[in-house]
Amino acid sequence: MMAMRMWLTLVAVIQVVLTSSSEAQTQKATCRNVFAADIVYLVDGSSSIGRVNFEEVKDFIEATIQPFVDVISQNAVRVGLVQYSDDPRVEFSFEDHSNGSQILTAIRNLRYKGGNTRTGAGLKYVADNFFGSAKLRRIVPKIAILITDGKSQDNVERPALKLRSQDVKLFAVGIKNADKKELDDITSTPAKEYSFFVNDFKILRTLTPLISRRVCSITGGALDAPEVTQIPNGPSSLIFSDEGFESMRIRWTAAHGPVMGYKVQYTPLSVLGLPVSAELQEITVRSGENSAFLQGLKPATEYLVTVIAQYANSIGESTAGKGRTKTLPGVSNFRVAKTGHFRLKLAWKPPALPLQGYRLTYKMRGDTDTQLEEKTLRSNAISFILEELLPDTEYDITIHPIYPRNTAEPTSISGRTLSLESVQQLTVQNVTPQSVQVTWRSVSGISGYRLKWGPSAGRDVLTVNLEPSTGLYHIQGLLPNTDYTITITTLYGRMEGPPASTRVKTDVAGGLLLRTAAISPTAIRVTWNLQHDASNYRIEWRKATEEQMQSHKTVLAATTNSYDIINLSPGTEYAITLYTLYNGREVATPATMSKTVEKEIPLGTIASLRAVDTTRGRLQISWTAVPGATAYKIVWRDQTGYEITRIVSHDVTTFDIDRVQQGATYYINVSPLSGGREGNPVSIVVQADTAIERVTELRSLETRNSLIRITWRGVPRATAYKVMWKHADGTEESRVLSSSINMFDVEGLQPNSVYVIGVSAMVGNREGSLATVTVRTEPLVGGVTNLRVVETQSSRIRISWVGFATATAYRVTWRRADGVKDSRILSRDTSAFDIEGLQPNTVYAIEVSGLVGSREGNVMTVTTKTNPIVGDVTNVRVTETRRNMLQIMWTGIGMVSAYKITWKSADGELLWDLTMF
């Protein structure tokens, strides 16, 4: 860092505090040794003040200006005044009056304005038109004094910040219903030197000596004030105890002096923390007592309590505090005891105190268009059934115990009705060409089934309603060789459940297909499809040149569907007839001509024998078909020599070897067969893969309206994990994570939506079986607004936002660009937060969301950057001194935009605060 040589000449005015003497010509306070200053009063003229109290405000302003009356002029101390309510109104500017008498006359002639309390607009007007104008005297002290009796109805932070950035010393005087915290936020720092409060307009003038002395000091002067009779210290140390549902006890430290008694005022506070003036109550306490029992209060309510000392001819100082009554007990163990398709049975444990009854409200979750349904219950109720609900629907349910004069804190739960089920395992079997048999697994809790069937290409649909105990139905009168669609629907009273459908094609009339194949010069193989009602089969064959009477025949069982005719003549054509025997009748299949081959056909060799899949506890092999093969022989054995053989049809070219041992080696042979002949076998050696374990204990840790956090127990040999989830529109997403991770946030989801999330372990490129969990995201519950960055430093960022009434807490999350993040849960009455311990010169994304119980509202995000670290100024020294001047020098810092210089008198009084650019 390059050292810089800088200098500044400071003109210091030596101040002498003069003591008043008995020969003084006036008893009024005077600010001595003041040369120049610009002072603006910003006065609340809203309707809550009233005309009588506005006169008190005018007297107070006149009293605080009195010490400067002799030095008011256009070249010395200038005074302006703005009255505001809905909008600001200039009563007089810096240029309107040239002496103190004119100023005092203008104050006495002020007209009361009336209206709302828009303090922010007033502050902005003063910043823009008094301290932001071209006529501003930049080297004189600048002071603004705000006087108000209530909380602002608009934003005050930004205009107050602008005034302070203009080197204006900003005072705030609050009376009665003013918000002390708002006053402290508005003023210059430290707040205890610039923020003042009294709870009654009648004692407003007691602040005159404090404010006059402080203003005089800031202008560079010293206050010469006559001795005044000090008002004795008022009551202090207000303590709350014995808080009940409708009462509380208060105690305080007694006031000093000849106290005649105390006035105790108490008023409930709104959800925004503002006093409800219409409900103000007041009691009087005798002088010898320092406690009071407050009764007739509202349960679960915060009260502002003020204790004011009463003297013979005046009102003394006061002390104030906040206490909260207890919440009336609600029910416990509120739960859904039994769930149905259209009803929910609720149960609870009643509170110990006597009740008048209950109010039960419920509504479909996420439904903003309908009103709450409401039920009134007797005081002895401990359960209730909600009926006529929608199936597979989430309901938010709240129970309110009703006490004789109040309603207790409600208790809320959610419950989901059962979904309407469809039948499972729906199967259809052909019985005859004109009939099928339909079977299914029965469903519990239904009132019956509705079965429909009809041709897939037609409209002739038939319907039958069945009893709930039915699990089988025989459909007759169908058309042979026709596609039918069969649908079965569960019935829940007058409502239908989801249908289940399947398609079937009825058998061809006659239903029998006869096939023949020459398998050698002396043999023909006959095959056919089994007939459902057949009792036997008979095959007859003869040479095509012979008569019917010369036929050979054989009778076969009803379970047989193939037969090899042997001892035939090579190269000869044969007529073959199959007879299907039914009880009392037989049906002949038309004769089929088949010719034996003249000589043996050499069998080819299996080609392209390979292992297709070696996972999931099986070996799948495939090969290329061999011409002339009527079957294939598969033989496999493991390392122990245990051997298994299977014969498969000639039209099969893949085969699954099940129940193999993980990691074991298998020797596999495949050879073609034709009749009694076997071709050359082909061999391969295959090793079964070791199965990948399935992840366990998959569950959701946290759900929000756009996020689901899941966790699982890992698999020892896993090299990675794959997480997949499906959105409501059907699109599917997945992420591959490191094997060291067992927790993941699925983000960017839709509120109040069901998601199926799966996790599988991976070993190399192989993937294990999927474990799944079904989770519903939370519905939207409202959101914060106006999120902004108020202040940034090198290791701290201050943010603020506007919350919403139903929030029970707020979550603040901050994240660096490298993904490192942290968060805090804040109370419902928080609207600003200091994020500390940050890295300098670093970008942070800050999120704020409102919480209602376990549900989370919309997330607002703002991005900002912490300031870089600024070094320290060194080698500060005085290089020249004169009677009214000091010259100082220091070693500067590179890359800075300004220096701030502050100097004080020997007694610690701040004389000047200057920023050099």
C-alpha cells in the first residue's frame, strides 16, 4: 500500500461555559458562542394529536428555539419548519424570517393540519428540499428535529438514512403512542443521545433542557441556563408477575419526592405491536403503594403498561413495560383416529378448565376459493366424525375450545381421506370361442362392482352390477375370434372408483390349429393347441395314395398337444387327421398333407452364443437360430460340477438361467436338436455379477413448498448414488452423487404436489435396484415482501423485509458462490437481521421465507457483496498549532474514497464531524 501525505487545517473554536450570576438580566436559557447552524423542525400534524395537544407541541418548539433567538439571522442560525400528515407542508423555510422574534411569532401562528402519519414522506421532503438544495451551507452544522405521537404509516428507513448521509444530526421526540424502536432506528447514533420519549403531552416540556443543551452543543455552542427546579425521579424497575389468563400483577420502585399517587395505564397491543388506543384502561394507586393487580384482560395478549407519578401541581416521570397474559389451554392429543374414503374420525383430550363447547373448522388444503366449513360441538365432546368429504384429499382441521368469555389458542392438524381403489390382478381366460372367465382380487370397503364388456371396435357394451364379495364372473354369448375390452369399476355408494381394463380375443370357432413338420426321413411331428372342453384326442394317418380304411391311429390324453409319427417311408406324402373328442361327440380337423424328407438333413451349428445379462441373480443367454432345428438343448454347470439340462422349442433363441450364485462361474453348452438327432454343441464360460445392495432407510427429513430433503443409509461397496424424481408434468430428473453423500435436497418443486423420489446405489456403470419414497410438498402459506439490503460491511450484512400476519417464524439462509451455506430461524416479530461472521469482498445470495408451523412460504432472494477490508490510518500527528487552528497530517491508505475526521473538546463533548472526499 502506497503511503500518502495528506493535511487538513481544522479551525477549532475554544468554548467557555459561563456561569449565570444574580445580576443576570434574564432567566431564559441562552446558547453562547454559536456562529452558524441550519435547524429544521419536522412536526407531526396528524389527527391523533388533536388541537389541544398541538398547542403543547407549539410551546415545546418555542421553548427549544428560545436559546437561539439572539443569533437567528440569514448569516448565523437559520430555522425552518415542516408540518406533515398525509403530505408535508412548509410552514417557513430558511429564507422566510431574518430574526428570532419573527420565528417565534410564526410558531405561535401555526395551524393544525390533521390527517394520517406519513413520517417517511416528511423525512424525504426535508432531505430533498432543505438539506439537498443548492442554497445549502455545507460547512455549518445541520440539525433536524422530528416530533411525532405515533408509528409511521410508510417506510422511514431510507429517507432517514439519506438525512444521516447528508451529515444531518437527526433527533426524534416521541409522545404517547410513538414507536420507541422506530425512533431509535431513525435518529443519529448513539440513539440515547438523539431519541427522546414521553408518554403524555403535558410533560413534553420536561424534555426542553435535555434537547436544548444537546442541540446547542452540536452547533458548537454552550448552553447558559438558569437553575431550574428538578423534577424528582419517577417510578422505575417495572416488574410483571402472577400472569394469569385474564390478569397480571405489576410492581415498581417508588418515585422520589412528594408523590400524591400513581396513574397506571394499560392497553393491549395489536399483532403489529401497536397500542389499541380504544381499549386503554386506567386505574389510580395510592402514594404509599408500589404494586397493582390488573384484571379484565384478554388471554394470550401483550399489554403496554405505564406507571406515572402524580405530584400536587404536575405530572412526574413515568416507567413503562410490556407483559403478556397466559394463553387459555387448548385440547391435547388432537388426532385423526380413523380414516375412510369420505370421512375422518377425529379425537382429542379436552383441557382441564370448564368449557362452553368447541368450534371445529376444516377446509381442503390449498383450496382458496371456498370458505371454511364449521361445526359447533358440545362441551363434553371428545370425538367427532367429518362426513361427506372428498376421497384422497388432504384437509386442514382446527379445533377451538370456547371458554365463557374467550376462545383458547386453536390446535390444528391435517388428515387425508383414503383414495378410491381399483381392482388388482384383473385376468381374463378364454373358456370357449363364445365365453371367457374374468377374475380379480377383491377390494375392501366398497359397495359393489360394475362390470362392462363389448367389442373393442364396436358400441354394443353390456353392463352388470355385482356384489362386493364377488371375485369371478363368467361372460357368455361372445363372438368367436373377436377383440373385446373388459372394464371393471369399484363402486362406493353413488361414486365410482378408478376403472381397471384389459383386452382379450376370443378363440377361433373350432378353436384348433394343426401343424406338422418332417423331423427325419421316417418321422413327422404333429402339434396343436389344447381345447378347453376336450376329453381325448385321436390321430389318424395314411399314405396319400392309400384308402381311408388303411389308416393308422392312436388315442392321446386331453393334456397332450404333440405327437411324433414314426416308421414312415422316406420321401412320402402322408394325410394326417386330428379328432378332438368331447363328451358324446367328436370334431375332426381337416386332413393335413405332410411329406417326409428323402434323406437326413445335416444340422448346423449354434452361432453367436453370448451372455446378454449377468445381473439381478440370473444369466441371460442368446444365440442365432439353426435351420432345420426342432428344439435346442441347453446344459449348464457350476464350478462344483452340478449340471442342469433344459430343452426349449425351435422358435426360442434366448434363455434365462435363474437363481445363480453371485460371483460364481458357469459353463454353458447349447446344441440344436432335430428329431432324435443332436448337432454339435457350442460352449461359453460366464461369471455372474455380484448383486448391488439396495439402499435402506430412505426417508424425507424436511419438506417445504419447493424442496424435499431426503436421507438414506448407504451401501458399503457403492461408488456413487443416483437420485431420480418425477415432476407433475411427467418430466423426470436425476442426479448422480458421490458415494460419500447420504443426504440430498430436491429443489425446484411445485407446492402441494406428490413426488416419488428414488435412490439407487451404483458400482461402476452398474445400477442397483431402486428404493423409493413418496412425499408431498407443502402448500404455499404467504410470503415476505420488500426484501432488501440495508447495510453492508466487510464481515456483516444487514437485511430487512416486510413479513405477513400469519407467519410463526422466518427462515434466513445465506449462501456463498462455492455452495457453503448457513441459516437461522427467527421469531415472528422479526423484520430485520444482521448476518455476521462473513468473509470480506465475497458475494452472498440471501434467502428469506416465512414459516407457518412446519410449512414454508415463498422464498425471496437478494444478492449482495461484502465490503473489502479497509486498512487503518497510521501516523496521525499535529504539525502546527495556533490560537484557533490545528494542522494535522497522517499516512493514508490506497484505494479509499474519503476520510472521516472527528474532534472533541477536552471534556469529551463532540464538536465536529467531517468527511473529506
